[in-house]
Amino acid sequence: MANPNYTIAGGAQRAVETNKVLKNTYMLLSATLVFSALMAGLSMALAVPSWMYLVAVIGAMLLGIFVLPRSANSGSGVGVIFLITGLLGFGLGAILTLYLAMPNGPQIIGTAFGGTGIIFLGLSGYALTSKRDFSFMGGFLFAGIMVVFIAAIANIFLAMPALALAVSGAIILLMSGFILYDTSRIINGGETNYIMATYGLYLSIFNIFISLLQILGIMGDD
Amino acid sequence: MDMFLKIVAAAVMGMMVFYAWRAFQNWQEHGPKAQKGDWQAVVLPLALVVGLVVLLVAMVR
């Protein structure tokens, strides 16, 4: 028969480790978001051209696929995540410059920013307080990401506003699902690496913001 | 320059589809299955997200 003292001690130790991962994740996420915002400000000050957004996204995707998984278990992983988020922030600045040139651009950016904050805080709070395990959503989310990527690839060349709107809507729903999924994986011990956890949550926030900008930009225009 | 970047972006996104496909297959074989009531717990917050986006669109129009 198992010694109940060991079981209680094991449970307490797991809870401490989970809280440590959660705390480190939110601290690194805050730092990367601030750094990203600074890089976006720099990009806007330099008035970089809009194609810089594509360059930044391509660079960040390649770093996320090939470099981050290999460095996430070492100290260099922190540097890589700042490189990725800095690149994405720099690319975002080019897009924000375009929106600021629109008549209601500042309002659209402010609304998208506020909406992203409400979605992230609301869903994170829900996942943290409900303590449900949302890892069953994994298959559904990855299938959805495949469909969205195929549609997005087609729209790179077709440039159809209706398809862009549909893709943006689908991305907001999928990334909302990923916030629930990633947060529940942290609190249930499925994700123990705070760098990878930060990367997942940062991508969800970034994609929700970009998609909200696109939806509000298309729908807010007469 | 623009077309070159579009082709590179499409290629990298194609690579992401490949990675997502592998993750999907792995999840289908080894991932946990939904229990009764699990999807209901997801649909409610996602419906609230949809409602919020509709509200935000109405605010900027």
C-alpha cells in the first residue's frame, strides 16, 4: 500500500513546480511583450516598409521551428525567444504604420489592443480558475491550424478580402482555444518548460491582435 | 521582391502545415479524448469571444 505521506508530499511538490512554471511563464511573457512593443515603436520611428512584416514573420517561424526547440532547455532559449518576439514586434511596427495612416487607424489599433487584452485575460482566468484539463482539444486545434494555413497560403496569392476575413475569424477562435489548451497544460503539468509555454502564449496573443486588426480594418471601412 | 517574399512565406507556411500534420497524427494516436461535458466548457468561452469581436466591430463602424 502506498504511504499517504509520500503521496501528499509528491502532490505538494508537483504543485510547487507547476506554480514555478506558471510564474516564470507569465514573467517571461510580460518581458517579451514589452520588448516586442519597444521593437514595434522602433520600427514605426524608422518607418520601415510593409514587406518587413513578411520578412519578420518568415524569420520568426524558421527560428521557432529549427532553433527554439533545440535551445529551450538551456539558458540560450531565453535569448532566442527575445529574438523571435523582437522580430515579430519589429514586423508589427510596419503594419501599425499602415493602420495609423488610415482615418480611423488609431481607434482601430486601440480597439484591437483592448480586445486582445480582454480575450487573453478572460480565457487565462477561466482556464486557471476552472482547473479543467483542455488537452483533449489538441487534435482539433492542430487540424484547424492546418486548414487555416492552407487557406492563408492560398490568400497570399489570391488576396481576397472575404477569405482574409474568414481566415482572421478562424485564427481568433483557434488562438483562443490555444490559450485554454496551453494554460491548462501548464497547470496540469503537461508543459514544464516555461520558454516553450511563453512561446505558445505569445504566438496566441500576437495572432489574435493581428487578426483583430485585420477584421476591424476591413469591417470598420465604409 | 514582393513576389519572392510571397513564395518564401508560402513555402515556410507549407512547412508549418507539415509540422501541424505530424502533431495532429501524434495527438490522434496518443492524445487524451474528450469526456462528457468537456466541449461544453470550451464552447461557452469561445462564444463569448465571438460576441466580443462583434461588439468591437460595432464600436469601430
